[in-house]
Amino acid sequence: MFRRLQDRPDLVWLDSAGAVGPLGRYSYLCVDPFSVLELRDGVLRQDGAAVPADPFDLLAASLRQWHRAPASGPVPFMGGAAGLLGYGLARYLERLPCRHHEDPALPALWLGLFDLLLGFDRQQERCWLISTGDPECRPEARVLRAAARAAALEALLQRPPQPEAAVPSLQWRPELLPDAYEAMVGQGIESIRAGDVFQVNLTMRHVAARPGGLDPACLHLALRRQNPASFAAYIGWSASRALCSASPERFLRLGAGGEIESRPIKGTCRRHPDAAADARAASALQASVKDRAENLMIVDLMRNDLSRVAEIGSVRVPQLAVLESVATLHHLVSSVTAKLRPDADAVALLRASFPAGSVTGAPKIRAMEIIDALEAGARGPYCGAVVWLGFDGAMDSSVVIRTLLVTGREVIAQAGGGIVADSVPQAEYREMLAKVSPLLRVFPSKAGSV
């Protein structure tokens, strides 16, 4: 179905490509939004018109305008907003420095308001075509629009699928050479030892010129074959701009009844084709004092963030630093849960928690200041969130990691890791390579490529 719809602009595929289970049960293909909110190059727009507003306020107002009471449905997301919150949105929440210029080709925020989508229940192996009739308000008009939109989508699905083109080779250019990356990590360690922070997450980019013939939709299909992930996502704004993510990390989930869950990842090592070596690597990660401490710091940060909007006494940690494995990496994953206060909503939860502590450090604001001072470029969408927000108040979201960004000129891959007092710069460089290498390997290598 994706291959039949991939040429539609503003297409969002929330792609549970990992194992079928509680974290990877539902997928959604969201088509033809009836309204678009976008923050790009410093200008916030709604349907192309500039809006002098805070982006979170505009999102909250849009959700209120189309709010409806929670109702049982075949899938959790039955229409609403879906798209991207870029890392740079943190500057609308806190007074932060901005040393790097954001790429004007990539949005800091992009959310479509969707009345038309396909919902997939992978456990039951069923697909639902959902057409809500928004933005019509009168019941008769809503029914007519819903029927017409459903019929139009059914017609699109009768087309033959687009052929899947081969992914071309690239020549990657690292933003920092090994010595420079290790020096950056060393500066992060100095900030920790000086008492500025307990942990700071530092990253770098690999960049390649975009070759002719690169189809972002085909790139996402190649990425999901190599790195299937429970929180994968594809956002295709146009033929020239797209986000292809194989994220394994849930940022925030909010149930219609106010149940909150965050699943921070901290502690990572690469997997091995040899079963014995792979088991040893997993055991070493589980036993690592450094990695467990790194995870615990972020759990404490998330507990603090959630407590800002949670009912008193409701914050819990039902899972702490448990080993979870994906196609190419082992991770330590925790779960932090809470109950949302009755006077708060999904946007309030985002305001309290964005960006994810697992990609900033602790304390969060000071860590983000150090990130701005030390990293070589703006993060853009990377380390933000891919999110759906239902008109019924529910939400789910992923952290934008393990992601390829495609612009008209470039392809960008980025990775890094959490730095703590006993980090070793050379080991942090190897961890960064372990995370970014599966992204680079999606492309056939060129002679001389990194």
C-alpha cells in the first residue's frame, strides 16, 4: 500500500516494522492532510500563511478545534495530527543559545491534520480505512466528505505499486574525524567533572551529496529491511525532502484515559553474527556499571519531567535498564509511567518533556547549552520526535534516532551517545560508529567512501 501511495506529497507512514507485539502492533499510513502546520526557516505557517504564534500554542489550538470525545475504535489513532517535532523546538520552551544555522530545507516542526488514513493491526492482520469527514462540521456534510474521501483513497489503492528502484551508492563525509570527535567527548567529560552536568549527549553527522535518481521512498524500504524497528517512520514532504527513520525508542505515549509511558534507551553495543560473541556482548552491556548509571540518570530526568504534569505520586519505574535487542544493536531500556493530571493534555505533556532526556543529558537545559557549544552543526529534525496526536487526546511518539534525512542536495545520517564522568573518548567514538554504520550500509559503498 505504501508503494501505491508513495508519490503523494505530505505522506506520513508510522511504520511498526519490528516484531509484532505490544510495542509494534499498529502501523498507520496518513494521506492528504486537510491542514498543515509548519515551522521552517524561523517562520510558523498554517496552510502556507504566516501565523504570529508559539508553535505549541498553535498545535494546542488546532487539536482543541477538532477535539472529540474518546471512543472505541479498531486502532488507537483514528485521525488527528501526525508528523515531526524537530530538536530545535526546544528553543520555544527554554532560553537556549543557537550557534548553528538550521537548514532551511528541513522543518523544525511539520504536522499534518489527517482525516484520512489506513490503520494496520499487525497482530490481527487487519487493515482499516478510516475517513472522519473533518474538517466539515455539519453531520450531513461530514458523512458526504468521509464517503468521498474513502472512495478516493480506495481508487488510489487500485493502482499498481510503484516499482522499487535500487538505492544508489554514496560517498560519505564525516563531520568530524576521529581525533576531533574524541576531543569533543573530552570537552564533555571536562564539563561533567567541573560539575556543570551529570551527563551530556553528543553527536555528529555523516553527510553525502544526494545522487540523481535517489527515491526517498525506496530508501525507506531498504532501511526497514536492514533495520526493522518498532517505532520506524517515513515522512515524505515531497520528492526532494523526506525523513526515513528506524527508531527503536518510544518517547511518550499517552492513552485516552491519561496513562503515560516513556521508554528511554541508554546503553548500547553492536550485535555480532556469531551467537556466542553476541551473547557475550549482551552480557557485558548488562553488567556495565557505566551504561547502567547512564540509563539511571536519564530515568531520573524523565521522572522529573513527567512529574510536572502527572498526578502526585503516580510516577513509577516498572522497568529499569532491561536488555532489549534489535537487528544490529543491543540496548538497555527502561520504562517510566505516570497518570496525567486532569487539567493537562498531550501538548502540556510535550511541553514538560521535550526533547527526550535520552538525547540531551542531565540537567537538561545545561546539557543542551553544552551540546550547542560543542557539536559541529545544528541537529535539525534529529533528536526530535515523530508523533501522532489524536483528536481524542491520545498520543504516541518516537525519538528521531537511527534516521536518514534527505534534502534536495544531501543525505544526512547522525549518531552519538551519552557522555558520563568515566566515559572513554575512544570507546564513545566506537559506540557512535556502531549506531551510524547500519544507516551507512543501506547504501552500496563507493571506492574511498567512509
